[in-house]
Amino acid sequence: MSELVRMRWMWGLALVGVVALGAGRLTAEEVAETKEAAEEEGWISLFNGKDLTGWEANENPETFKVVDGELIVNGDRAHLFYTGDVCDHDFTNFEWKCEIMTKPKSNSGMYFHTKFQESGWPEKGYEVQVNCSHGDNKKSGGLYAVEDVLDKAPHKDNEWFTQHVIVKGNHVVIKVNGEVTCDYTEPEDVERPNGFKGRVLSSGTFAIQGHDPGSEVHFRKILVKPLDE
């Protein structure tokens, strides 16, 4: 067994565990089918559903906790960065998706091409917004402050939805529940305003945002599929 196949097999097992937590006990046949499907599709789980192994929080780590297979984000501003072994937490071209549930008036985000920083809003990389009914008019499914979805979210609070980010070259596509909400091509020699200078495509890790104490957002089934360069 090659190292790549072995790694995908191990992460496939982790994915089975997450699915079991989210959907109840699986039969042996369902476990085998789920693992096989994960291997064939090339998805790798970044979250084991039990703890924050492979992730590192910055200024307020108590904002993040794991309960019943879900990552619950609720507390003072903080960001949870992926620091695990998959691709040595350095991704260029990829598909990244997870299931999310927002509580009313909550705000969060999925950062990519970023890097760990001790405090503050991440300066490097893009943020994919997570917001249904928070006062910010930038809603889920958009690239924050670059290619926004404005005023009306493509999902509802208190319901699970899937947000799917696809990055290849200078092209970014975001889907919510399978529907394209953002299709953005970054121009050559792009210039950003002050405060957003690092919001350009490059490479880096992922991060999940804790926005404020009034925000509660749940995440599960956090998966990545690395793509060819």
C-alpha cells in the first residue's frame, strides 16, 4: 500500500466516525460503503468529531469546543487554524466543504490561503462569509469584501447547509447546498485597499472564525480534496 493510499484510507476511517456521530449508528455494510465512497472521491476529513486535534486556536481558544461530533463556535473573537498533517497544512488548489448551522444573528467565516497569527482578523487569504441574519449585510456564499452575496442569505438559521469552496489557479467558486453563489476570477496584478492587502490567492491553510460572543455557529464534516497544481 502506497503512503498516499494509506493516508486516504486512514482519513476515510475518520470520516466514517464523523458520519456515524452525525447520523446515528451505522451498520457494518453502511460503514464499508461510506469508507469506499470517501476513498474513491478523494475527500479527506480534517476534523475527527472528538477533539481539536490538527487545529490551533489563537487569542480566545475557549471560543471553540467539540460536542457530539460538532465544532461549536461561540465566544470572543478567535480563529481556529488547521495545523494538521494533510498536505502539511499548505493548500493551493483544492475543494473544501463542510456542513454548517447558524443560530440567529450569528456570524462566522471560512478562511483559505491563510496562516496562523496570534490575534486579530487574519490578514492573509480570503474569507468565505458565514452569515444568515447577523447585521452585516454580507451573507454566506460570498468572498468577503471582494465578491459579496448581499442582503439575503442562500440558507436559513437553525438548519444544516453545505458550503463548498473550489479554488484552482486564479478561479474561486463557492456553492451553498450545491448552488453556485460566487464565481470569481482574480485579475492579474490585483490591488486591494488598505486593510485587505493580503486578500489575494497564493497558498496556505484554513481557518474558522469566532466572530463575537453573540454568535453561535456549528460545523461538522469538514472535508478537503486536494487538486492537481
